[in-house]
Amino acid sequence: MAVGAVIDKRKMAKHFALDIRDGHLSFVRRTDQIEAEARLDGIYVIRTSMPAEHLDAAEAVQAYKDLSRVERAFRSMKTVDLDIRPIRHWTAERVRAHVFLCMLAYHVEWHLRDALAPLLFHDTELEAARAERTSPVAKTEPSEAVKEKKATKRSADGQRVMSFADLIAHLGTFTRNTMRVPARPKHRFVLHSKPTPLQEAAFRLLDLDPVRVQ
């Protein structure tokens, strides 16, 4: 293995000027570069292409922290919620269409999570908790409301609280049935199942009347 590769194995090659010839090896420490990097020990730098008037320092830090949500979204699309199977495309138009549909699906899911937050284990007072931090780098402590919700498994108005996947599965039990009268085969009418209290609460949060949705 080359000497340079050995030194760079621990990302140290940038700190040394090497002189390697037949039968000769010498090195000099790049003190200016070492001192410059030492000033950043324990510090990481977040850089963005967004102008400051569109994204200030605190918002840039929060966007970086929210990457975990993006990773969760892709896991959701591929496995947990949307279960999108691997699809191979051979044209640029189809690739763009596939990406658009995936992002549209996640956009809808994001709004669903936001609207249904009181019935989920989400912290509905997250923005207020973030505002109380002394620094955007500091960890956001959970609010008392979400602590109570997780402890009791109940919302503020007494409804059951569950995960997003479980709530969507529960909403999926609400059915719309087309009924036929045996004596009059051509006569049909629509009959909906009676929503549970949890389903009614979810429909109110979504500002949705499922009976009128065709």
C-alpha cells in the first residue's frame, strides 16, 4: 500500500506535505491548515445555496435536522405506508413522472399527518417548543402535551391516539356499500357504515364528509 494511502486512511494526508523518492521519505506538518481545522474541532458547518433572505441561519439548521423526516418519507414510500415496489424506467419522461407521483403521494401524506396530528403521537406544540430554545442547535424538548399524550394514549379530548399507519388502517374500515333489493334487481342505493367516534374525529380534522365524497 502506498504511503499516501496509509496516511490518508485516517484523513490525515491533507495535514502533511510528503516528499517521497527512491530511498527517501520526508514530511512536513502543514501547521496553518492544522491550526485552522483545530478551530473547528467539535463544530460542524451547514452550508446552503439558499439566500439568507429566504432561509436564515436558524431555518437552515432546522432544515438540516429535518432530514430525518425526509429519510422517513422515503422509507414510508418504499415500505411502511405506500409500499412502492421497485420500477425500472427507460425514458427520461417516465422517470420524471415516477418521481413526481412519489413526491405528490408524500405531499398528500405530509398534509394528512399535519391535519391528523391531534390523533397521532405527534407534538402539536412543536413550534412553540422550538421557539423557547436558546439556540437552533439545541435539542427540542417534547412539550408537556405530547408527554401526556404518550403516557395516556389519549388526546386532549379523550380520543385514542395511535401511529399514522394504524389510524389510516382504522379509517380504511369505513365502507361504502352499493345495496340491491332482491325484489327489484334494478333498484340500488348506497349505504355507508356508521363511523366510529375516532373516524368522526378524524373526518372533522380533515374537514371531510365521506358520505358526500363520490
